[in-house]
Amino acid sequence: MNDSTLTSGKIKLDWDAFKAEFGDIEIIDKPARVKKSSRDFFWYSPILERQLEDAYGDIVARPASQEQLGECLRIAYAWDMPCVIRGGGTGNYGQAVPLDGGLIIDMTRLDRIVEIGDDHIRVEAGAVIADVNRALHRHGRELPVFPSTQNIATVGGFIGGGSGGIGSFRHGPLAAPGIVPRLKVMSLEESPQLHVFDDADINIVHHAWGMNGVIYEATLQTVPRCDWINVIASFADYPTAFAAGMSIGGDRSLGAKLLSVLDARFAVYFTALGERIPCDRALMNSMVPRERLDRFRDLVESSGGSLDLALDEAETAAAEIPHVFEFSYNHTTLQALKADKSVTYLQVGAPLPLDVENIKTLHELLHDEVLMHHEFSVRDDGLAAWDIPVIRYTTEARLYEIIDIFRQHGCAIADPHQNNVEGGGMKNANFKHLAWKKRLDPKDLLNSGKSLLWPRVKDLPAEQIENLTRADLEPGAIA
Ligand SMILES: Cc1cc2nc3c(=O)[nH]c(=O)nc-3n(C[C@H](O)[C@H](O)[C@H](O)COP(=O)(O)OP(=O)(O)OC[C@H]3O[C@@H](n4cnc5c(N)ncnc54)[C@H](O)[C@@H]3O)c2cc1C
């Protein structure tokens, strides 16, 4: 016995004996590399940066087959080892940061494309999303929805930690029916088992932050590849850009894949675009089918705007500028943070039906501290919009006052400054997630500490957890 601690400093163990269990499976124990594999983009939040700065795992395992993945999970079970599943590490609420030390399973060697069908693709969960899209392009297809981080993010990480992205304007969120028809998920048990989730049941695992099983394989819907023109338009001010977004967004025949509007003050952060965009006008980003470009231009101009940039995929690459979607979703925050480390962000659902007057009021009220940026998307066949504003951060107290002001104006908040799944998901309690955590992770080893509710329900049988309701959350309702 040679008990000692490793990088996390949290687990005393005969680590040599533990490592010996892995046999042929690649493992990493060099502290610098383990530390790197314990990070994601939580540093977007000054609050999470403080909370998570010293949270690390101890050993990284890199399984390269279904059997090796099963073996890693068997070892974790046998040694009662906390275990975090990691894809590309682009999550932005510290989802993949180990709170209790232990094993990190890096999924990126499990990256095989298993099958490309007429309307679907089946892939191992560690496949990088851009590689999946590239493989589909060769078949004249593409993914309906993908995150702006597609060059690094994995399929399993997107399903485990993401919510939507490029394509949600046209096809809805990742959870919309049909986008992910099937998942194969491995349990963390004495003998890990594969479970199949179909159709709506994929939501049992979707956005569960890797707490209730390990996605091994995903079947994803595909759609015909489109000849996209990447466009940026500009408008005199933010309310005018938002109103244009509402009218352009209402025209479903346009077939656009992306529709974002941004406060004029973002332009100074978009240095990679140089003088291609004006520096003093609110912006609109979109991806429009080539045959609908004239219609898009007409809509922009009739809404008081001008089309400033229109490049197809080849022209975008030749111009050596980032793709237009790298100025959308949470890439917008990244562009701002590259220039100014003092800013942070929020995720704010605009009240429905969308109302430009509400946006105008908030824009004026919070003008000095908040740079608005809305992503339009389709939800239940209607138009929705999520604001991912950049915030000029002063104190935590002021950040939460700003959140309160948004709430007072009917907005929903998915708080990216909380390292728990309920906070990040608008205080939702997902009892199905938790019931399946009980079934697939009976020793509570997967991504421990990331659910506020789990400690309150973990001793109940899975069937009882599944039947809990929001009312059961009232203080004292659950023992
Ligand atoms: C600049 C930037 C832009 C972003 N844009 C978007 C966007 O457009 N849309 C969006 O939804 N998100 C976005 N995000 C968040 C993030 O990029 C996505 O959620 C991404 O898809 C995560 O993939 P990943 O492989 O990096 O996952 P990771 O960060 O590695 O993991 C995310 C979560 O999923 C779990 N997980 C990973 N793999 C598995 C698996 N195989 N089985 C079970 N659980 C697993 C992890 O434990 C973790 O809890 C953005 C983040 C940044 C920093």
C-alpha cells in the first residue's frame, strides 16, 4: 500500500494500483495535462472562476472502443471513484469540471462514424461535430442544428451540455422532436450496460451534464446540404435591428439557418471583420440559402437596414475571416472577452410573444452595462429569442440586480454563473434526469455535486423520484 494524493488533493489512494487496472487503456496522470483536462469555459463567469479555480481531477482515461469505455466505468465502480465525462471541454458553466477529484473519461478517441443513412448519421459520442458535418457534406447532407463550437465540441458533449445553436432558428432546439432520434447510453455499474433511448426519451439524457450515464453512440437527423450565403446586415439602432429580426424571423419561407441581432457596440470586438462591417450600427447575422438572398436583402432594406456582407462558404474561407456563426451564440461573448477581460454574460429568454417595446425599455434602462444580443429561434412553431448579452461586470450583487431587472420585465434567466444543472436550466427540476441517475449511476459517481436537488432525492427509489412534482420541492416536502 502506498497511499497518497494526486492533482486534486482530494482522494488518498494507492494510485499506482488504481492505474494498473487500466491495462492497455491510455491514461494521463501528468498534473499539467490533468489540470488542462479539468477546465472548460467556466472562466466566462467571474463567479465560477473564483469557485472552480482549484477544482481538478486526478487521472484522465482515453478509451478507444466500447469495451474500453465499459472497462473504465467498471473500474470507477469497483474503486468508488468520482468520474467526469469529457468531450471537447467547451461547456461554459463548468459542467465538465470535477468537483471531487477522481477519474476524467476523455471521450475524444471514440470518434467513429458508424453509418451514414439517407436521413440520419450514427456516430460515436466523441466525434467532433465539424468532422460529422464534413462527412455529411460529402453525401450532400448536413446537421440541422450544431453549436458555434463545432470545431472542438463533440456530439456527446453537445447532447450532454448544450441546448441548441446554428440551425435552431430553422429547426428548433436540440430537444425538438426528431433532431436526435436515438442514443445509446452506458451505465456506471459493476457490469456497465448499454441502454437505448429513442425519440422523446432522449431528453432523459439530454442536458443532464453527464450525471446519469455516458452517451456512447448517437443517431442524429440530417437534412439536405444548403448553399449558404453568410450575411451581416446593419441598422441604425438596436430596437430597429430587433424589430427587423422579428419581421424577417416571421418569414419562414426564407429558410435561414441563423438569425442574430447585436448591439452596435459589439462591432469593436469583431476586429477580424475589419472594415467589412460598420463600427456604429446594430448588426444582424444570418445564413441564408443562395436562392433567397435577394428576398433577404429586400426584407433588410424594407426594415430600414443595409446588407453589408454576403459571402458563400468558399468566399468566407478565401477571405480568411471567421465564419459568421463565430459572431453568434456564445462566440459573441468570446469575441468580447478576447478584447476586454472585465466583461461577462447572461442568458435571458425574452417574454413571448416577442415585443420590441419591452426590448427597447430594457435596452435603455440597462444601456451602460448591458450590450444586448438576441438569437432568434423557432419554438413550438412560433418565434422566440434568447438574449446572450455581454455585461460590464462590477460586482456579483450588481449582476444579480441586473438579473432581477430582466425578471421584472418578464424575462426567463438560465443563470450561467451557477455550477448546477438546475440553475443553468432556469431552475427546472428534471426528475426524469434524477430517476435515471439512480438507475444508471447507483453509486452516485458521475459528475458529483452538479445537481442541487440530487442530495434531497438520492435515497428514494428511482420510480418515486420520477413521480415527484414541483410541489414536492417546497421546503420540507422531501425529507
Ligand atoms: C465560444 C462558445 C460558444 C458556444 N456556443 C454554443 C452554442 O451555439 N450552442 C450550445 O448549445 N452551446 C454552446 N456553447 C456551450 C458548449 O460549447 C456546447 O454545449 C458544446 O456542445 C459542448 O460540447 P463539448 O464536447 O465541448 O462538451 P464538454 O464541455 O466536454 O461537456 C459538456 C457536458 O456534457 C457532459 N458530457 C460530455 N460528453 C458526454 C458523453 N459522451 N455522455 C454524457 N455526458 C457527456 C460533460 O460531463 C459536461 O457536463 C458554447 C460555448 C462556448 C465557450
